Amino acid sequence: MITAGGLFLGLAFAAMGFLAVWKSYWFRQNIGDINELIGYPGATWLNWDTVGVFLLFIGLLTMVGLLQLGLVLFLGPMLG
């Protein structure tokens, strides 16, 4: 079921994901290397794009009301 709150929340997540993919160079220049935080420098472009695509996917699932169904289908067997 699509609700107004889910629609706006999904739109916000999708917008953040789109910006993370589109402006990955800007994030790299201003925030820095993600992997340096954990001790493995390099591959920052791929990490920013991966985070952006993940946020975009979660946002689209939230907008159309399929996030709960997806979580139950994928995590349900593991959680019992």
C-alpha cells in the first residue's frame, strides 16, 4: 500500500542516491576517501556509486510500497 509518508521518504532516499551517483566526484573532493576510514585506500568512485545505487533502490522500493515485502522475502528465512 502506497502512503504519502512512504512516497516522500522514498523520494528523499531516491534523490540522495541519485546525487551520490551523479556527484561522486564532488563527494570525493569534499568528503574524501571512504576507504581511508577503514584503512584500505582506493576504489572510492565505486564505493560512492554503490552507496548511491543502494539508496536509489531502497528509495524506489519505499515509494511503491514494496520495501516491507522485500525485507520479509529476503530476511524472513534467516530470522525465522
